[in-house]
Amino acid sequence: MNMRRSSRTINARIHRLSGQLEAIELMIQKKRDCTDILHQISAVRAGLENVAVIVLQKELQKMGAHRSIQTDDMDALLKSFIKST
């Protein structure tokens, strides 16, 4: 995936997630069933994880393009990602 396309993909996904969060807010205000709300929260979490993977891939591509990627750098980046999920 090229850099420009991945940026558009990230922006589109963030926009979609924003809409899902607004929907969750409305569901809570309308006192919708807990199961429905939790299902939507789960979908948002999965969506955020997918965005995180794209961001990580983009960073690794950038590091590789500049030939600055070092094993230690990649390990640190991956460990940081794993800790945050």
C-alpha cells in the first residue's frame, strides 16, 4: 500500500469510527439494549486496532524506504504496539 493511499485509508476509517462513536452515544441516550451497545463498542475497538496496524505498517515502510530500519528499532516499535493493545 503506498503512503498516500494509506493516509486516505486511515482518514476514511477514522471518519467511520467517529460515526460509530456518535451512534453509541445515541444508543446510550435512547437506552438501547446493553448487548447492542457492547456490540458496537467491540466494533469500534476492532476498527481502532485495524487503524493501528495500518499506522504501524506505514511507519515500517517509511523506515525501510529510508533504509534506517534497524532490528532494535523494529523490535521497539512492535513492542510498543503490543503493549498498547
